[in-house]
Amino acid sequence: MTALELTPAWDKVFPHSDKVEHSKITFHNRYGIELAADLYMPKHAPKNGRFKALAVAGPFGAVKEQASGLYAQTLAERGFLTIAFDPSFIGESGGSPRAVASPDINTEDFSAAVDYLSTRHDVDPDGIGIVGICGWGGLALNAAANDPRIKATVASTMYNMSRVTANGYFDAEDSPTQRNAKRAQLAKQRTEDYAKDDYARAGGVPAPEALPEDAPQFLKDYAAYYKTPRGYHARSVNSNDGWNATSALPFMNMPLLSYIDEIENPVLLIHGEKAHSLYFSKAAYDKLEHGVNPANKELMIIPGASHTDLYDNFKHIPFDAIEAFFDRNL
């Protein structure tokens, strides 16, 4: 594994809290990819000598200097040892080629974070939870279905990346004909990428001024986060050229969330009432409700909140409820 170059400066899109200690750490997944993370530690020691710990990632196409870091730092202020990590192939984490998304490897990234936390002397290995935001909310559920060491899971403003990739937004492209057209286009792109020995990018979030007046509100909301000082980051996939275009292929072919109804441990889904993506959490909750241990599954809908309000808007992110959920279940 190649040693990672970690930026020593504080370069987050949110201010540093004086209530926690911050450091950078690395860990590896079972594919041998080295991952970079920010570790946030409460300044007060836990009563029993070991912290309850949380691994945080997302949104899909973001880096740890954005929303996941804000969640991690805030939850560390509330007493949890937390890490916000860059998934494989993006940010400061390793993996080549760059800007690749994978339903398998990115699910594995969460379990690799649990590997790391489980082996720390100051963490209770039976008190580890995860938080996934946006597309990493779906990946967090996928990880929880596969890894019983994850004792509690929060998915905030969750996307099912397999469903939206295969079916389009609001399932408007849910037909074999439309999927086969996408497959043909992506197969052609694979040939071109191989011939050029380079990977075409799908394009990041457009700048606000580049959007037409009739652009969907959720796209305007993305632009207001990723392409303005509020959330822009130089290493963010969404803030810049986007994912490799062919990253869409495995999400179409390998559906996420197939076994979430078998998650035994507690799950809290959080979504905004006004979010275009609310249907993802409603569908996931319906599956959880009809699975094992439905009594420990919760769906919290935040009145008036949009999808991106749950990235960084303290008025809408229910940190009190998240803290209480993990206190009860870790």
C-alpha cells in the first residue's frame, strides 16, 4: 500500500471546534486500499475508559472536509469518538484510478472503518455505529446488513444509488429499453476509455449561474452547496469534474439494499419533508418494517427540510435525536 499524503492544515468547510481534539489517521480495507480519515476525540475521557465510536461518510461525491466531517465533529462534541473518512478512490484516500464508485468496495469501506475502530484500545468494540449521508446512507444500510459488528446505523437524507442509477429519478426511466440504452452508452465509453488509457468524467454539479431557470430545485440546492463557499472543496468529486462515467455500471447491475430487511440491529432513517429524495427512505423503511426486529427501526421526517438541509443546516439536522439514538443502542 502506498503511503498517503495528508494535508496538515485545517481545510474543512466548517470551523474547528475547541471542544474536541482533531487528528488525521489512516486504515486499510480488505482490498488493500489505504483510507484517510479525520479523527475527532472528546476532550473528556469516557466514564468506563472506552469510548462509543462512530464512522461517518458521505454525501455521494463529497469528501470528509464537507458534511461528514461536520457530523463527526458535532457528535464528538457530544461524547463519541468519531472518524469521518474519505471512501476509496476519492479525497485523500488511496485507490487507482481516481473518482471510481463501487457498491462493493464502498460498502467494504464502512466495514474497514469498523475494523480500525474495533482494534483501538480506547474504543468499546461492542459500541460501534455508523452514519451515512446521502448516497453513503444507502451504503451504510448495505454495510449494516452484512456486518453485525455495526451495532446501530443512521442514514441521513439517504439515496439508493442503485435505484436512481438504474431507474432514473422518481423511477421515470424504469424499463429494460432505457436501461439497455444506458448500458450501450457506458459500454461504448469503456472502449473509448481503454483506448485513451484515461477515464471520462461524468461531470460534477453545475455552478449556480450555469443552471437554467427551470432547473429542478434539488439541482439548484446541490449547486448552492457544492459550488459556493458554503460547501465547495477542491478534493470533492461533486464540486469539480464528477465521478468516472463508467462508475454507473455496477450500481445498475448489483442492487444495494437487497438484504436490509435482515438487519437485526437498530436503524434510524432521517429525511427532509421537502426532499426530492424522500421516497428512497420511505421505501427502505417499508422494507425494514417488514423485516427482522422492526421495533428497533425508525423513520424521522424533518418538517420543511430539503435534501441538502441535512448536509449542514443545524436548524434541521436532529443531532439531539441522533445522540439519543446512539446512546440507547451502543
